Amino acid sequence: MKRVSLLGATGSIGESAVDLIGRGGFQAVALTGGRNVARLAEQAVELGAELAVTCFPECYEELRQRLEGTGVDVAAGADAVAQAAAQPADLVLNGIVGAAGLQPSLAAVRAGATLALANKESLVCAGPLLMATAREAGAQVLPVDSEHSAVFQALVGEEMSAVERVVITASGGAFREWPLEKLARATPEQAATHPNWDMGQRITIDSASMFNKALEVIEAHEFFAIPPERIEVLIHPQSTVHALVGFCDGAMMAHLGAPDMRHAIGYALHWPERAELPVARLDLAALGRLDFAAPDPARYPALLLAQEVMAAGGLMGAVFNAAKEAALDGFIARSIGFTDMARIVEAVMGRMASQTGLNNDMMTLDNVLQADQMARELAREAMQKTSEATG
Ligand code: NDP
Ligand code: MG
């Protein structure tokens, strides 16, 4: 039995993982969540977990009461989440949303567990640090993001030296066909509907702005150590081809599947084996066609910002992600408009670029957290100005 911990168990990725783990073959070690304490308690009992942790100290008492007499240990707070990630386990799946996932990722690999990583922010903020920590500890990192899992699978048995390019696909999100001039007035509700994937609110809005794809390009760069100019983004409205790898002989290996995260999660949970998974099988004849198009940079400025992040390297990923998280909060709170998000992030990157200490050899956890904090403050300042200017 594989001993597995689940971070962010109550989220969209977490629930899909709970579904797969509940089908058998695993021993649940630690489950973590946030405000949804009722569901976390239910999951812990359902899976027979040893420990349940909420990242919010104020939710501790409710979790304790709900799990009283069940034999499940209870803890709360960000440090307790990182400690949960370090509990002896074969595999830790990180489905936390945002930069809050970084410390638990580091804790898991330091403890030597295989890290199944849905939390792309860990790699965007601190890719070199996370990968070096994993290497030192002899821990394996497995991608759970669907595109990266697809690339990982296409690379089985291949030499990286034979890889010419990696192509990750994007649905184009909720506004793929909106007139550009309408985008500034898009609401959070409109942005939070995805044509194909059923995901958490934040990543769905990030899909509409393609900040999600921007994060994924950086994630691919950090995880596979591929230079930026060899990573391409392709709009593919059907979300059936998740990624393609192009080789030096002109061949391309594509990964196809239904848009169901249980495939990528299941692949990581069972790796290095393939197990039967409860996902829909593709009927290509019924689908009939697969469309592809190049993304329009005017519609998706986040993609250009990702190029700047990779060119700058060092702590710019942490800056980019933190500014994006703050801008997304602002958009969800209706303080700024949809198209303001990219402008805010660009402005913060510009101001942070003049800071010293943004280079690679300075990458310690403290520096990453400090860059993250500074970028959030600058983003809030910039948003304040934007909302004042627009009244
Ligand atoms: P959700 O918002 O659905 O879930 C997030 C989880 O993290 C919840 O369990 C939540 O708890 C918990 N959480 C929230 N804030 C914190 C915090 N500060 N510290 C620790 N835990 C916290 O997100 P998703 O499942 O959509 O996404 C999770 C990650 O996976 C993201 O990095 C996303 O980019 C990535 N991903 C997601 C995909 C998807 O299909 N959803 C696809 C590919 C990647 P609670 O809800 O109880 O408050
Ligand atoms: Mg993805």
C-alpha cells in the first residue's frame, strides 16, 4: 500500500485525488485543507487518514470538534501544513492554490517523498530551489498539471538532447472569441466559466487571462530545464491534445485524453505504473476535428510577461506570481478590471527589476518570500492608483 498525503484535499484537484484514493490501494497519511473544515473532516474519516490539518488557525476548534473520537489527529496553521507534508509518506500530492504551496512542497521533498505537484506556483516562484532541494534529498518530483504530465509521458524512454521543442495547448479560456474592446468590462463571473475543464475559481479566471498558461510556460521551463525559445503555446479549443513534444527527427509525440484531471492525478499516484482510471475514453470519430491556432499576444499579454520572467530569471518568477495573485484578488473583489491585471503585473515587474538581489544565486526561501511580499505590496499600491484613476 502506497502511503499518500494530500495537500489542498478540499479543492478541485484535492477532490479528484480523494475520489481516486478512495478506490483503494492507498493508505492516507495527512490531509490538509483551508476553510472547508466540514469537508476536510469527512474526507479524513472516509479515507482513514492519520492527520487532518487546516491552514487557518481560527478553524482549528471546529476541525477538532468534528474529528473528536475518530482517532484522526488534528492541527492548524501554515507551519502545521508544512509539517503534514513532511510526515513519512511515499507520495505527497500538492493541490494547494497559490504561493502558499511552496513551503509544503519543499518540506515534502526534504523528507524524501515523491512530490506530485499540481501547485505550479511552487515551480514558478522557486523552481531552481525546489528542484535542487529534491535532487539533494533524492526525491522525485512528478508533474500533475495536465500539460506537464502529458509532456512527461511523451518523454518516457526519450533523451532530452533529442527534444527540439515542447508545445503546450490552451483552450483560450472564456473570452477566446470575445471582441478585444469588450474584455476591459468582463466580470469575475464571466471569467470564471471554462469551456472544457471544471477547475477551481482562481485557475479558471487565470485561464481566461492566460496567466495560467504563462505560469505553465515557466513551470515547463523550470521542470524540464527547456530553454524558453523551445516552449510554444498553441490554442486548441477542444482541450483534447494536452501537449506535444517535437524531436530532432521531425517527429511529434502528442498526448490526447478527455479533459479530466483524474488522468494526470492518477498517472502520478500510480507512477511508475499505469493503472486503470475512471476517465472517459476518447471517441475521435465523434469528435470529428481538432483545431489549432496561434495565440494573439494582444488578447493574452500574460504570455509576453512570461517571456520577460524567464529572461530575467532568479526571483522574477516569485514577483510575477505574487503580483498576479494580488491582481487576481483585486479583480475578484471588483477593484480593478480584467485587462488591468496584466498592466498591474507588468508595472510591478518593472519596479522590481531595478531591485538588487533578483538573480539566481540569491535564491533562498527567505529571498523568495521577501520578493513575494514586496511584489504584493507594490501590486496593491498600483491597484489603489488604478481604482482611484477610474473612480
Ligand atoms: P482550489 O481553490 O479548488 O483548492 C485549493 C485548496 O487549497 C483547497 O483545499 C483550499 O482549502 C486550500 N487552500 C487555500 N488557501 C490555502 C493556503 N493559504 N494554505 C494552504 N491551503 C490553502 O484550487 P485548485 O484545486 O483549482 O488548484 C490547486 C492547484 O492546482 C493550483 O496551483 C492550480 O494552479 C493547480 N491546478 C489545478 C487544476 C484544476 O483542475 N483545478 C489543473 C492543473 C493545475 P479550502 O477550500 O478548504 O479553503
Ligand atoms: Mg494546466
